[in-house]
Amino acid sequence: MAGRINDEDIKAVRDAVPIDAVVSEYLQLRGAGGGNLKGLCPFHDEKTPSFQVSPSKGLFHCFGCQEGGDTIAFVMKIDHLSFTEAVERLAAQAGITLRYEEGGYNPAHQRGERIRLVEAHKIAAEWYAEQLATSPEAEAGRVFLAERGFDQAAAVHFGIGYSPQGWDHLTRYLRGKGFTDKELLASGLAQEGRRGPIDRFRGRLMWPIRDIGGDVVGFGARKLYEADTGPKYLNTPETAIYRKSQVLYGIDLAKKEIAKTSRAVVVEGYTDVMACHLAGVRTAIATCGTAFGTEHIKILRRLLMDNGSARVIFTFDGDAAGQKAALRAFEDDQKFAAETYIAIAPDGMDPCDLRLAKGDEAVVDLVEPRTPLFEFALRQIVGRYDLDTPAGRAAALDEAAPVVARIKNTGAQHEVAVQLAGLLGILDTQFVVRRVAQLARRHRDGGGRPAAGRRPAAPRQPYGDHTPYAPPRAPSGPPLNLRNPVYATERELLKLALQRPELVSPAFDAYGVDEFTAPPYAAVRQAIMDAGGAEQGVQDPQEYLVRVREAAPDDRVRAMVTELAVEPILIRREVDATYAGAQLVTVRRRAVERRVRDLQSAVARLSATGDHAQLASVQNELWVLQQYDQALRERGAQAL
């Protein structure tokens, strides 16, 4: 087993790979003020962004689900990696060679399973691509691409390859690279044969399937020869790194353009994605042998950011199967905040055929949004009924009215209800409008079956003009009511100690844990103390935050540290020494006031009992504290 990664190398990885660059590979980020960025959380469903990233601190935190941490923690959570695997992946990106405390440099066979499987796929993709470019046997694959308008440059751009017809060409090649039979079987690149592992893909054109981060995690293989009795398309089976319901072909190439234009085009096949991208539609993606579903929607929503102008355009064949796929997509429509449209090419051609027949401009024109998906769904529903009879019209209304009630835009909902009455031939238009409005109210009020993807909003407690705060899942002590000025000021001081330690040091390090009345805040104060104090953050802010998080006694406190390190400081002007001093003074004065009340109570008790020696001592302490409080009132932070 590999030894522990050297601490200096872990720090080097954290410093070398900016957290915003890593997170941006998975979701769209926008400015959130104070140097922070925000986006839709990748770890839970939400309609408005509560996920914040602080590039200067190297931390992220979601104020909705409370997930948080540094760059390494993000990669661990998003890609389900161990700590070692996440560090190794980031180190590879940064070109850092890791050292291990036990056993020196990490041999290839000791690396984490996911890293090994991804590496096997990367090597396989390069080998397949080389076969397509140079092998005489691959001529059938080159002809297949050429007949569909794809030259060698297109093949290279998309990484297309060819798997030879022999039984174990790739298997033997990967063995030579140090991969074990167990790893080859686990990767899905090989399958069990009579005498051991053999190649899963043989005599096929190979499309590498990459995750949103750009790693090859699987393949789509197209049959080329009549003698091949397998399916037309054969995909990688489900593995530790490949889940067909969670990958979109082309997402690695399309993600930046999707985020930039707030638009995505969903097509049906690999060649359709290629045709769209080569025609200039660089937002095209496709599913990999499965229907477009909930997990795919989550990927797109994080890139689209659910703004009002976002568009998702589905292209389907005009045949019955394509219409069925469109209706299935509409069932998930409410899980998008984006508007959804459908595009069907003339003569039922897919984008690849359309590009061959009519050129790039025809593909670009095809995906211009024209027909809303709900309108297409309505016409398909209505078309199934005999509208010449009252019973047929009533049945069609029963099925179509809920569809209209699910339209997100209420203004459009009324207009479409009127159109529906016309489609059905119902003269009493207001009857249809009322029916739709009644169903829509029932959905909104939770009285009927809710619209797909709708969840009750989580209660949130606003403060200032900043992101709402949701208490940790298992808070220590009483709930934090941020309308309580005591809690609010303690929170501000801790944020300053974590985010701007130079403004509160060295005074802050003299504050006792008992000066923070909220138990979660007291725990954070203790973690800062255990990490060496806020003064440590003046020299190396990122390393300081790492130390504080590591000093936290449990995940609850660690999450609170991350949250306070990312949350904006509540001030409309520049955060400066004056503001920091005011928070220091307020927290200290409240602590002094609490102690004064305790001493005044003791004076009353001692006066009644006649213990004059003890009474004099307490009175002296009380006088000193009262003088100190007066100095704090008059001189502010200078009196600390």
C-alpha cells in the first residue's frame, strides 16, 4: 500500500490549482461580490445559487446543503474519490510529482482505483486513435467517417479510434503498460473469455466518452462489419467510473459554450454531436445509449445557471421513436428553469444527414428555437383523440390541461390555454382557461400531484443583502438566530478572523472562548486557537485556513469554519481596521457586561452574608471592569 503523501506536496497542490478553475469545470460561476463567485450547487437540487467559491481562500461552501471545503474536498465529493486519488488527480493537472512518506515515489500499481481506470481509458483512447490513423485494417472506419462528412482532422478533434478485430490486441497492450487483468475487467475494456480476459470492443469505430472534467471514462463502439452479430452500438458497461445516466457525450467540448451562451442543444447520437460542432453549433451534446433523464438535467442546470434566458433545444427524428423521446423529455421539463424547445429537421433528417444534404447553415438553422416543447407535447396529445365527438374532446382536455398547467410562465400559460381551446374545438374558451388555472393553483398549493421536479422551498432566514444562512444539519447548542445582535456580531468577528486576520490581530488572539456565547462560534474560536491563532493567517492565509479546518474537532465545526471563511462580511463599504475594531470592541464589551452582572450579583450576596474580605475583592474587580468598559466606550479599539 502506498504511503502517506508528503504534507509539503499536498500544500503545493492546493496552491498550484485554483479552486475556481477546478469548480468551473463542473458548473458555471458568476460574481457574488467581495471577490467570491456563486453557482448552482452540484451536490443538491436548487433553483437559486447558494453555492459560493472564494478563490482567495481556496474554499467553497453551499449555504443550502452545508457542503464545503477546499479544492481537494471538492474533487473528492464531485468525483467520489478518496483523498489520495483527489490529490493525485490535481497533482497530475499541475505537473507536480508527489512524494510519499513510506516507500518513496508512488508506483503505478499502488495508485487509487479510479485513477487507474481513468489512466487505462486514456491509454486505450490514444491507442484506438492511432489504429484509426495508421492501421490498414481501419480503412472501413475511415470510409464510414468520410461518407458522413468527417475527415481525419474531425476524427482527431473528437478522438475517434478503431478497435482491431483480433481477440486481445488492446488487452495485451495494456498489460504491457502495467495493468492487471483485474483492472482491465473492472474498467470494462476487457471481458472474461474462455482463457482469460479478451477485448470487449473488436472491429468497431470507437468514440471516447469523457466526463465533464475531460477524463475518458468509457467508449461508444459502432459496428462496421456484417459478420459482427452484436448490436449496432455497443457501449461500455456500468463501471466504477462510467454511469450512462450521468454522462453526456460532448459535454467536455460544449461546457464552456453552454455556460457562455446559456444554451444547450441535445441531439441523439455521436455523429450528430460531431456534425453540430463542425457546423458551428458548439453547444451540442448527446446521451450515451439511454434516454435523457434527471441526472443529465442536473449536469446542464449547473452550466446554464437557470437564468431566465437559458434555452435547451432537443432535436429528435420525426419518426414515432423520436416523438416518443420528445414526450419523455417533456415529462422532465419542469426540472429545468430554462425554456425547452424541440427541433425536427425537414424530411426527418438528423443533424448529421442534414449537414451532408444541405450544409452547415442548415444545421445552424435547425437548432434555432421555434417550437416550445410543451406545444409539441400538446399537439401530440390532442392528435391521439377523435375531436369530432364530445367524448373525444373531453378526454383530450383531461390529458392536455395538466400539461398547460405545468408551463412555468403564467402569462404564457393563459395564452396557451386559449390556444388549447381552439385546438380542441371547444367554443367556451373561458371554461378551458379556468380548468387550467385550477390545476395550476392545485400544483402551486401542493393540493394535487406537484409538477415534476418541484420541491417545497426550504425555510431561509435573511440577513442584510447577502446569501441566506441555513443552520448546519446538526448544530451544536441552540439554533442561531442571526437577528440576535450578539450572535450576529460574534459571527462577523469570526469571519474577520478567518478572512482578514491582519485587521484583528493580535488583539483577537487574546479573546477567550467564553467570549463567544453561541456554542458553534465558541467551537470555531477554539479551533482558531488550536491552529496557532489568527496571527498565523497574516503570513500565509490559505495555509492558516487549512490548519483551522484541520483543528476542528468534527465535521460540524469544520463546516462552520468553511462557511464563515466564504460568507461575505456584512458591510457595504470597504472592510477596514475601523470596522474590524468596532466588532472587536462590541464582542469584548458584551463579555465585560456579562461579567459585570455576575459580579454585581456576587456583591449583593456577599453583602447579605457579611463576608467583607471576599466582598472587597469582588468590588475591586467590579471597579476595574467598569473602568475598562468606560475606556472601551470612549477610546474604542485603542483600549483593547
